[in-house]
Amino acid sequence: MTTCSMVRTLTALAAAWCSATMAQGESIQFPPIGTVFAGTFNLGGRAIPLPEGRFVLTANGFDEPKLLEGDLSKPRAKLARVMLVQTDAQKLRAAVWVSVALKPPSFRFDWVTHPCRKQDTLFRADLSSSMGTDGEDCLLVDHRVANFTVKSQGMFKQTADWLSQEKIQVPVPVLIVATVTRMEGWQLVTASYAFNPEVFGCDARRYRPWADSPWHRQRISDDVHKVRFVESVTAWGKVVQTQFKQLFIGGQPSMERALSIYQCSGSGGLQAP
């Protein structure tokens, strides 16, 4: 089977799996690792928007979260988690990791987490007060250093292993990440969209502590290209934040086209996974 044929087959499998997942609701089954997705990824009945291009599923699993309050004797909601990646010229271009709460047998609990309390970030938008409930609606944009290392755990470890097997360069020194979180009652959806500035021609591979990074909010204004790159990631996060509102009222993502991430220099062309 050629690479193109394989991509078409996996994409068709992904589409069939998405339809089945929407019918299954909380009793989901994950597609095989290596399945290719484009446009959206359906998790627990939630259609999660994806940036432009094709993404490969590299990790999945379930988790029983601890950040809850209520009757401890009652069964709690479980989280379904996935990670998908996009590569370009043997480098990680982008990654998306998502957590979705599955419908619980009992609703007598609340989430105890405050995603917008973090202050030292590149961008922060807390729209919780506009919800009219006790829920939370938050967008944070920040930079992460030393990603997909030998010390990574959970889905990051699974993905680091997959990247290594595919000869993709790891670790990744810097990622600019937009994280969108929305919670209402038992419902919770959070998605992090990470972009590698090196692939977009914005930075060379440099390993620096988080506080000393040129991407830190206290230094980023020194480089207009870095600022524009972060602004483009922020713009994508704002679109997703709006789409998540639709998810909670039964809607579907309605973006006419995916927003492009700012290209500092170079071609930055997409390659098929």
C-alpha cells in the first residue's frame, strides 16, 4: 500500500469511527494509534476542532480525576484523553491533547479546578462571569520548555515514544500552547493546542529554563515575530473558546476555515504524516 493510499484509508477509518463515537456517547472506544484526522476529532460525543492539516493519534486512555468535590461514595465522571500530532520534515509541528468528561452514573459532584488562576502567562481570557452559572470558561496561552523528553509521563511519554519510532526529532525545546477549558456541572472539556515555533521559522533549537526563555512574557516583546506568532496562536485559542460554548449547547464546530499560524520565515510547508 502506498503512503497516500494508507493516509486515505486511515482518514476514512477515522471518519467512520467519529460517527460511531457520536452514537456511543460515554461508552467510547478509541481508534487505533496512527489513525489520521483532519478538521475535527470526536471524543466522548464532543467534536474538537483541529488546526489546519492532518493529525495522527499518538496516545489515548481514561483517567479518574481527583479534582472533584461532593459525595465521595457516588461514582464519579471519568475523563477520556487523547493526543494527536502533526509533523513536518522530521520535526514536530503541532500537538493537540484533549480531555473530555464522560457522562457519569451520578451527577452529585462538582469539578474543583480554576484554570484561569495562573497569572504569569502570555495571554489570559477568563469569560466565566459571562456564563451565568458556576462554571468556568478559560483560555490561557503560554510557552512550555523541554517537551517530550525521556522523563515525560502518561500521554507525553506515549507520544515521545511514537515520535522517536517515527524518527521525529525529540525533545522539543519550546512549544507555544493555547489551552481552552470549559466546565458546567459534570461537563468538562479541555484542549491544549501546541505549536513548535522552530518549524515556523521563529526560533532556533535552544534549551533554556522557562523563566529565562526568550518566549517568556517579560522578554517576548524584544522580537516582533515572536509576538506575532503568539498572537496567531492566541487567535486560534479564541476561536476554539467560542466553539466550546457551542459544544455545551449541542452545537458543532462551524469554522469556515482553520486559522493559519504566523510564519516567521522559511517555507513551513505541511507534510503528510
